[in-house]
Amino acid sequence: MALADILQQLDDLATEAVRAFEAAADAAALETARVEFLGAKSGRLKAAQKLMGSVESADRPAVGKRFNEVKTAIEAAFQAAGERLAAGPRRVVPAEPQFDPTLPGTAVRIGRLHPITQTIEELKDIMGRLGFSVAAGREVEDERHNFEALNIPREHPARDPLDNFYLAVARQAAPAGPMLLRSQTSTVQIRVMESKPPPVRVISLGRVYRPDTADATHYPMFHQMEGLLVDSRVTMADLKSVLRLFAASYLGGDVHIRFRPSFFPFTEPSVEVDYHWNDQWIEFGGAGMVDPNVLQAVGYDPEQVVGFAFGLGVERLCMRRHGITDIREFYKNDVRFLRQF
Ligand code: PHE
């Protein structure tokens, strides 16, 4: 027999014996296995030893060495099995139930709308009940819509490039002239009136951009709600009623609102709108009667129609409602903050 075959046979014997001893579940089974492999007369290890006689003398050292290793392994396995059985019956650990359908499930953490988005939805809802539909605008505007049609002449300080985010757009790519991120939602007044004849009763909510340094009450990007109502007979009393009804709905019934004389190029007269908050009057935006120049700029007849417009800060409304004291919280994307809404 070739040397390799003999060595393989010895290895197989070891494997079989170890497996048999490990599988022995009681003393009787262990004894049966012992007789089979280690039996003094007709055990298989004995038979293998007898085979040694027929091995060629040149192979004998290698075979002898392997035989001894196999013998040691088999005896050790027998010994271990005996000790295992002596230690007592193997404790049967019942298998864990894999799935208990009676337990409540693991809740999936669901995302939610950003507080500003939630506020916007609610403002649309309230104003919708007052008959205002929602108009969409653009965040990138030309100077006509952000300034000129709003009666803001070229030399007006609000047009200072340092007070606006002008975009570097190639002249050929901007047929409407220089483009900028809109600094107010009043641009939408123009876009709406350009696109349809009066009467108009819309709000528009969206982002505006100003190069302000961020602090507790300022951020270079924030949201406004613009309102515009144009009809044949509209007065400041209507404006104040709408703003008061709106504030009462959003902030609660006991909100006091105040108009302070002010100036905006696109309204005449103009007012600042203040709401009472924490024993203080807080400015929430501006408003006024639409300036006849604006009506003219969009092709409306100022002799036929009048209107009012207002612009309120969405962040301020949301902060007032929830007692948030720092506008920067909205834009940190800290889930611990956002989860509260
Ligand atoms: N656009 C003004 C602002 O951003 C607010 C405003 C809107 C004032 C409409 C009057 C009329 O401050």
C-alpha cells in the first residue's frame, strides 16, 4: 500500500473515533464506541497497529509517528467523553422562541415636517379660510420684480449691491438684466398682477435672502408671508381686520395688534405691524395700501382699483407660537430641537 494511503487511513480512523466519542450520549454508547476503536482484541486501532507489519521499512518511521499521534488523539477523545458523561447529563437549553407575535413591535422613527414648513401649511390654511389663495413665486429674481415695479428707483439704498445677494450671471444668460436672490416676497405681488386682471386675493410664502449677520433675530435667509388684495373698494380697515383675524387664529384670541406709521416704496400709506408679545410690542412685518405707481407698473388702473399688501416674517410667527428665542435654532438641523415639533 502506498504511504499516502496508509497515512490517510490513519487520519480517517482518528476522525471517526473522535466523532463517535463526542456523540456518545450515555455510558453504554461510550462503551460500545470504546470496544469498536480501542478494544484490546479486535478494536480498530489494534487492527491498524497490525497493519504496521506490512509497511515497507523505509516508510515505517513516518507511519509509526502518525500512528502514535492518532492513538493519542483517540485516547484523549475517549477520556474527554468519559469526563463529560461523569459531569452529568447535558443540560438541555430550550431554544429561544424566535418570534413572539404578541409583543408590541419596534416603533419606526418617522420623520416630520420642519417647524417652518408646518407653520407655512398652517398659515395657508388660515388665510385660505379668509379667501386668500396661494401664489408661487421665484427665489431668483430680476430687478424689475424685486425693485422697479415695486416703485424702488435705481438710487434707492435698498438696491445697494452690498445689501443684496446679486448673482454672477453672464449678460447673455440674463436677458432680464442682473439677477439676485429676492430680498422680499413682494416680488410675487408683481408676478401675480402681471399674470391676471383684478380682483386679486393671494398670499405667497417663501424664502427671502439678505446679507445680514446671523444673530438671535436675524438670519441671511428667512421666510415671509406676502399678502395682496386688490379690488374696487378696499380700505386700511380691511387690512387691519385681516391681520387681526389672522393673528387671532394663529396665535390665540388675545393677541393685540398695532399699526405704526412707516415707509415702503410700494405702499402708501405704509405701516409697521406689531403684535404684543411678552409685554413687548414685536414687529412682525410691514403693510400698507398698494401704491398707485405699482398698480400702474403692472397695467392696472389706479382709478378703478385699490389694494392692500402686507409682508410678515414666518420665523417670528413660529417663534412666538412656540416660545423659541433664537432664529438660528431652525437651521442647525439638530434633531433634538426639530423632534419637538
Ligand atoms: N416687503 C416688506 C419687507 O420685506 C414688507 C411689506 C410687504 C411691506 C408688503 C408692505 C407691503 O419688509
